[in-house]
Amino acid sequence: MIPELPGQDPIPGAGQLPSSRYVPVPASSISSNGIPSSITSPLPNSLSPLAGTSSLPISPLPGPSVARALPGDDSTYDCPPIVRQRITAAPATVVTAIGPYRSSFPAALTGLFTLHHPQPAAPAPADPAIPNAPSPSPHSSTLVLEFSLNIWGTLTVQQGAENLFRGQLKPYRLSLKYATSRFEARLGLQKISFGSASLLRPLMWFDRIDPRDPIQLTDGVYGLLLRTYISTRTNLWAWSLYGNDDPKGWEILPTRRRHPEFGARAQFPAGPGELAFTAHHRRVDFNLAMAGYNPAPSLIPIKPASPLAFTFPETRLAADGKWDIGPGLWFEATLTKQHSAYLAFPWQRALTIGLDYTFAAGNGLHLLTEYFESDIATAALSGTTYAPFRARFLAASASYPLTLLDQLSAIVFYDTLNRNLYSFIRWQRTYDRWSFHLMAFWNPAEFRIFASPGTDQPNLFAGKGLQLLLLYNF
């Protein structure tokens, strides 16, 4: 099956999540505002690098499930009748104080403030298997305008050097959505993400969500997205993107200006799980003359006597699926063809396989692991590969609810080719409106995952440090 992803748009029709993603909601834990205090409050869809989620499960508990927590625009918790509630994500103001601070290396202080205009609450869907599907009434329709801003800044203070401040103010989401019981259309700046993997995602085509980020921030894309829901587990997507000049997701080279991109996706049942096929097409711009602005073209090998600038079409194909057979099992696979005679390695391929399980130890220990590999090559499934672009990663995450309010989680990535270890641990305490996140990380100074070429926004998990994040939902 194909699970919902963090952020604005969980995948409708994804079916039932594995037992590792369930959490009982006792009636005593429902607060006065209707939000279960034992569950991490869902973030606004505008606050949602390797398909938006909380990549860490929400307080998983073993045994039979009496409730389900689903990330996204809103979440419906299926509980006994006396505690059945519908939770709609509220807007949030976020203030973050960030390290690292050590006498042996520079300190950094980062502030983040985000404003979000929420969508109005809608009636709960008839089938919880489509958590974000439009209202089931055959005659109802909604028209919603979403607008939010992303404001970020960093101040770096170094001994013996001038203080450095960087910041940016830009639209985060600006879209108009029309929805009926079986159809949805969204136009504007929006988040589009899909796939089955959690930590290392080949299908991270249009976002850059870092699974370690508690607020799951990622830039959106300008375009039109259409979705139709044939049944609770079958749905079709189609999209056209325009005006996205910077690289997105895993992209290294930008899309050619004033050229649209388009793609489609189909999801359907496959035994006890679900399967999906996805395609996307765009025109790519290669320009070595712009290497001073964007050094990415200089990293890509081209054949002798090739021009300094040229364009070419690019076609991506992907398959992904997920099944619950006790443990949850999933895969994502992508194959990209760059149609240019000047490129020495015109094929790109990536694969992730993973599994997760919740063990009946204490309050429920959830473990997840994934293996990821990617290459560029001279042929689709074999041929010579280019070593600098070869990647092999192992990833694992663990999550344990200490109490109804506290959760401890950890994520580890291991680069098997360069023998680099990326470590992250987080303690989280959640109240009705406030949540506190204390995070520690120990990573290589040079990141090889979740990079953001073509952007000035720094990666705040590079190197070593501590972060304290305070989140208020109102």
C-alpha cells in the first residue's frame, strides 16, 4: 500500500496503514478543544528534501488498533463513538533557536516565523481510507484559497570575523482549490508529493522534505494538479507545472524557462497493499556559461566537442508500492532518460526498499529501516556508471512514546561508499497548543543527502549541534 506522506497533501486512497502507524486514543486524553493531547498535533499544510510526513510514526502502540492518526491538511481519528472527533490543523507561529554552540567552532542563531491562513474545516470523509479526499456528498463542492509566507533568517557569529546575516521572505503556498466528492483541482503554488518510502525517497521529485525536520518545511511548485477518486483505493493524478526555474527534489539541472512540465500517476489495489505508476516529462537546460551562478552543470560529464549550452527533453518513470503483511514492506524505483547525444551518462536510476514494525515492548517500540541506491549510467539497467554520482545509503529510525506527552525518536543514515554516519535524536513534548522539540545531531560537514542546490537556504543539520524548537498552534 502507499502511505500518506508528510505535509500538505497525503495520498488519497492510500488504504489502511500498517499497524506500526496506529495509535489508540483514550477518551480521557481528549482535551477541551477536541484534540487528543497524547497525539502530536498535525501541522498546517503550509508548514509541511529524502514524499511531506512526519517521517517518525506518531506514538505507535502494539496490538489492535482503535484509532488512526493520519498527517496532512487534516486528520480524522477513528475512535469509539463517544470520542470520535475530527481534527483540523490550525495555523502556527514558529520560533526556533538553533545551535551549534561550542568554543571550538562558530555559534549560530536562527529565527523562523511562519504565518498561515488555514482552510475551513470540511465534513469528515465517509471512508477513512481516503483521509484527504473531498466531501462524500454527491452534490457538494468547495472552493478554497490558501496563502502562506515563508520567512527565514540566520545570524552567524564568529570570533575574529564579521557577523553574517542571511534571510528571505517569499510566498510559501498560494493556491486555489476546487473539490467535489470525487474530484479535486488545485492551481497555484502548492506542495505535490507522493510515494511509499519514508526516509530515502527516489520519488522526491517536487519537494525537499527532510524527515528530521519536525515542521516538514519544503518549497512548493507552481502548477495545476488534478485528482480523481475512482474508489477508496483507486485514484488518478495529472499535473502540469510552469514557472519553476530552480531545481526541484533530486534535480541538478533546472527546467528550461517558459517550458511547461507535465506528468501523471495511477494508484490501485494490489493484494493486501497498493501499487502505483508515475511518469513525468520536462525540458532541461544545460549551460556551462552559468557555472558561476549554478555550478551543477560543471559536475555533469559531457562528451568531447559538446557545446557549452544546450537543452534536451527528460522523461521519468517510476513504480512504488507498499504492503502490510505483519511488518510493513515497501519499495520505490525510478528510471530517468535524458535524451541528449552530448551527455556521457544519459540514464539515471534509483531504488529504495524498506520495512517497519512495532514491537510490543513497553509502550510500543517502532523500528524502521530502508536501503537506498542511485546511479547515472550509460544504459537503463546496466552499463558503465559514473562514480561521483553513485550513492549507497542505509537508514534506520526508532520511535518510543515515553508518556502520553513525551516521545523519544532517533534517525541514522550511513553512507556505505564514503563511510560517513549521520546521527539525529529528538525528544518531543506535546500539549494541546504547545510542542517542544529538543534535537541533537552529529553529521559530516559536507552533506550528501537532502542537499538543496540552487538555493541560498542553509542546511541547519550539517555538522554538529543542538536545536530547540518551540511550536505554538492557534
